[in-house]
Amino acid sequence: MKNAILTASAAALALVATAGYASARDQVQIAGSSTVLPYAKIVAETFGETFTEFKTPVVESGGSGAGIKEFCKGVGENTIDIANSSRKMKEDELKSCVDAGVKEVQEVKIGYDGIVFATDIKGPDWALTPTDLYKALAAEVVVDGKLVANPNTKWNQVNSALPDWDIAAYIPGEKHGTREVFEEKLMAAGCKDSGALDVIKAGGQDDKAAAKTCVAVRKDGKAVDIDGDYSETLARIDSNKTGVGVFGLAFYENNADKLKVATVNGVSPSTETIASGEYPVSRPLYFYVKKAHFGVIQGLKEYVEFFLDDQMVGPEGPLAEYGLVAAPDAERQQQRDDFAAGKTM
Amino acid sequence: MTDATLERLPVAKAPARRDIGLKRRYAAERRFRFYGLAAISVGLVFLAVMLLSIFGKGYTSFVQTSVLLPITFDQKVIDPQNKRDSDPNVLVKANYPVLAQRALAERLGISPTDKPQMAALKGFVSDGVRTQLRNMVVADPSLIGTTKDVWVLAGANIDSAFKGQIDLDVAEGNRKVSDKQVAWMNQLRDQGVMEGKFNTGLFTFGASSRPETAGVGVAIVGSFYMMLIVLVLALPIGVAASIYLEEFAPKNRLTDIIEVNINNLAAVPSIVFGLLGLAVFINFMGLPRSAALVGGLVLTLMTLPTIIIATRAALAAVPPSIRSAALGLGASKTQTVFHHVLPLATPGILTGTIIGLARALGETAPLLLIGMVAFVADYPTTPLDPSTALPVQIYMWANEAERAFVERMSGAIIILLVFLMAMNITAIVLRRRFERHW
């Protein structure tokens, strides 16, 4: 017993000592958005298979904010090389990066992601507008020229064309990047379109407060925040057949045999309508690279170049097949040129 | 004893019935037994539902649909300029999926010039054939120019459809397999060249974005490294600390504070240890991110209190008579502890250690912050290379969109449960075999 412990300890010490962690990192490390994760995984895997001289990059998930925070910790082998993000890096985030010594950050836009509303496959067809969503889901709506707590309980009270279903919407929780898009492109737009914004402003709120009132979601249980992933939203729809859920386009396309998608402003979401800008609810996806790590971390530059190659991000590539909306040709070329020129933020 | 005194005694008269609440007490006991049974049944029902749902969803993941294809290793495709002797890279970069595509077209009787049909074949066979065929050719270049029957993996959607997990009654546009692919699938099955085979890949592959080539191999290696580190560090430190605290340390306020702190640490949420690991091991000591070494160190910190508490309880359970006898025969304090007390406490210590290890094996929260919740495709060669752990792999797969990952997730849960069960059974067996009752 005692001898076994001694031998094992000695073996472990020897293992740690011989391995020596000072050796240069030969593997790209990536962290960030869970929306970008599937795309980064596909590229990382194909990269590892194509360039046998490099190791497959390691891709962590954990969210855009967490990824950027890790990214901005500083430069050096113990920090990550790339941060995936489902939104643009904020000014103060960039500032914290620069303060920590990450002076040169290259921004790469990889394409667009659509956000769709879907119901159970057996439900009726849905045609939504931002106004409907605002009236159904806002905390306070305008009734007879006055701002009151949302009285609507059924979808057909909001718009008679919608079915007679109790309002039950599963929307992304506040930590998700998707929530921002939902608020900005739907709630705020619906607030403005329905004329509620003017009433709120007339009620004495300044621009900032009015914008906040517009995007406040009702908290009476009719709109449910989903903090997990889309698979959780799908499970909710599975158990409540009259629920409406918010999904990413890629997730919907992978589960199109279980879900029926709603049109927004009469446009059905697809890679084509999102690329053309007809479908209103989409957002660009990014990743950020540390310029200081080129030449230090093996394969980093090659990985970014491989990612931007049309065989990956192009409209015929595996990312588009999974559900990414490819950027237009000129924009992709622009990204490649900017990267090659070493353009920093 | 006279007759007179006898007479005064009451003669065999039954005592007055006192109400001792016999009925009520029996009823209370029956009720209590019923509550106990009900509690156990509820627990068992939940366990059964959980196991049934996991096994029901997961058993199919141990089978993977494969297709037997006569692959012609055509030199025109692999090495058109015949340069493989001067440049070995030619064999690595060749377009191997085309070989499988052609072989499949031949099997199905599709002409290679029929573009729309060939396009519909896309995704029928897994993209993993690139690596599979490449490894075959690199290992044995003499294959070039020959034809060989090779089992290749079917694509994930075909695999799901073959197992009946895709509802074929849904409109064709709304599902991931076309009617044409289903017809081909049935044709191949009738020919006997498409069948479900045991999914060894689930145990050997690393993480992958393709369900059919995704496995828990890297995660098992990562978990193994971490368990080794936990065992090697936490057991000696934990046992040494408990022996000192239990046998040698004076009982004063300081040791009381230490004891309270150890008990508190055992109850600290594991994510806190992750934060500590990030701050100390990665940011301060500069150890690499995502490495099993850091994961093992964090889990060691988490397991230490459990081991210390179990060890102290085991040491305290050794009767004082053993110590007194040893001391009385002239043994020193150290000899008493190491020759008599520790051997008797060993079964309890081992049980506590194994239960602590089992808990560490199932942890994901502390690993999140040190970068181990990650997509890792390459096997780690040392504990310093990036790796994942079994529960992390389950978590990652739970978030995937593809249908085929759902069964793989349940499959991975089954594998984890088997490991946990094996560890717990070992603990029980050790206890049964070596435990002494006094």
C-alpha cells in the first residue's frame, strides 16, 4: 500500500517533470460564441485533416462575452489566439484588450446568421410582423393611447390572422447574443411601427428610456427566457405544441422535420433571403485574431486563411451547408484582402 | 407465608385494562413503513425512468451503419503525375472522397457522367472516408492500382434514416434525406452490402463535427489522465493530512478551525475550484489552457476534503484498544499508526477515495473555466496537451443540432455510467472483503 503510493507519486512527478510545459504551443486555441462554435468546429476539423503538418485547433465554447474576455487577457502562449463572436466587439472590450497589451486585433466577418420563429410541424402557417411580436411580448403596450401592462393573452388578440393560441414564446435569455438581435430587430422595430414609441415619448420619457421600455419583455410567464441552447427550446416546443420558439437558421434547418417556420414581414427565412437582406432578422458573425501571435503559434495564419477560403465560407462550402449564410462575393473578397493586408481594428 | 397473608392477595384477577395505545402504535408503525416503502418506490421509479430514457435513446449509438464498397485505388486520382516517390505529400493531399463516390455510383448502377444523380449521392457516405482511405494508402502505397472491398461509414443522416429515427412521412423538403437516398438505402440493404456494425468509432474517435466520426476516445484519455493525477496527488496528501490531524495534532482551537474549514470545503460548489484553478494554475503558474494536468489539479483540490473526511472517519473507527496494546508493547507512536491503525483503516480510506474519484469523474463545472469544455479532435500524448473529459463530451453533444448526436450523447452517458458503476462496485467489494467489525 505505502510502496504503491510512493511509486505512483514518483511516476507522476517524473511525468510532469519530463513533459516540461515550456515547449512552444503548436496548436491554435479558440474560444467564444456558441453560435459560431459549429462553424469553427467544421473548419478546425477540415483544417486538421487537410494540413497534416498542423494539429487540429482546439475550440472552446462559452459565449461571445466570455471568449472576448479571455482573448483580451494579454498576448503570449497562455492566452487564446482567436475569439469567436456573434456580435461586433464593443468599444470598451477593445479598450480592455489594448490595455492588456493586445494592441493589434484583426476582425474577420465570416457570414450571417438568421434568427427564425418556429412552431411545431403540425401547427398552422404563421405570418408574423415585428408589430405582432411587440404587442404580444412587450411588458407594456399602448391601449387607447395609454401605456398599460400587456393585457393580451392570445395570439389572435394581437392580430386576427394569427391562431387562437395562448401566447407562449420561448426566447433567448439575456446572456445570449441572439437576445440583442431579437430586441433590436423585432421589439424595437415593432414598437416603432405600431406607433407605440411616439406614445411612450409623449408620455415624458426621453429617447433612451423609451428605447428601454420598448424592448422590455413581459415577465408574467407568457414569454419564457431560455438560457440554454436551441435544443432546450426545441424540447419546450415538443412538450407545448402551441408554443413559439426562437431558433438559429442552422438549427431550424437541421430539425425541419419537427418545426414549421414562420414568415416575418411576409418573407420566409432562407440563406437566399437573408443574404439579400429581405428577411429582416439576421446578424453578422465574426472572429477576432491576435496579430502578435502570427509566426509564434504554428498554423494560426494558415487556419484563418483556410477559414476565409471559398471552399469553407463560400456559398457552396460546408459552412453554408450547415446553415451559415455566406456573405456576398465582394464582401468575402474584401475580408480576404483586409486580412492579407493586415488591417487591424 | 401463612394462609392469612395469602387470602389478602387478589386471586388471579385480571389487571384493569389500561389503554397503552397498542392499536395506535401499531398503526403508526405500519404508516411509517408505508411511507418508507413509498419513498423508496418513488426513488426507484425516477431511476427506472431515467435509465429507460437513456438506454432507449442511447442503445442505437453502439451500432453504426456502414456500406461495403469496392474501392478502386485509381492512380489517376491519387497520384496523376506519378510523383509519390519524390513527394510523399501527394498521397496525403489526394482527393480520396472521389474514390468512394465512384465506388458507390458503381454499386448503385449510376453513370459517373449523370451529374444530378451524382450530386444526390453527396452526404450518403461519410466525409470521414478521406482520412480512412488516406491512412490505408499511406500505410501501404502498393494498394494503388488495385481494387479492394472496404467498409466505409454511412453519412449521419443516412445512418439516422437507416435506424428509423427520421420520420419518412414528413414532406421530402422538410427532412434531411431525400426519397431518392431512401430508395438507394433500401437497395443497398437488399443487396446485403449495407448494415449496422458495432460502432467501435464511438470509443476510438475524438470529437468531430460529423456525428458518424465523433467518439469519446479523447475524452476517455483526458478523464484517465485526470483521474491518475487526482489519485496520485489527493490520496497521499489527503491520507497524510488526516493521519496527522487524527493521531498527532493537539486538539486546540487551531485544529478545530482547520476541521471546520475542511468540512466547509467539501460543500463548496465545484465551479469555485474552477475559478481558483484559472487564477492560480493558468494565470499565475502559466500552465497551458485546456490541459488535463490543470483539470487534474483542480479536481484534486475538489476531492481532497472528501478524502480527508473519509480517512479521518476510518481512522477514528479503529478501536483505542489496538493503539493501547501497541503502545503497551513498546511501539512508538509512528509504529502504532503505520503498523496497526493505518492497515485496519485502509478499506475505509479506499472506499472514500473511490467515491471521491467517482465524483471527480462526473464533474464539468470546474473544467469550463480552465478551457476543457472544448472541441478537441487530436489525442493528447501527455497531460499537458489539450483534452476533454467524458461528462464534457456529453455536454457538448447535448448542444448539437444534428439528430444523430442525440443518440451519441445517450451512448456517452451509458459509457460514463458504466465507468461510475464499476468504480462504485469496486468500492463496495473492497469494503466487504477487508472491513473488520469490532
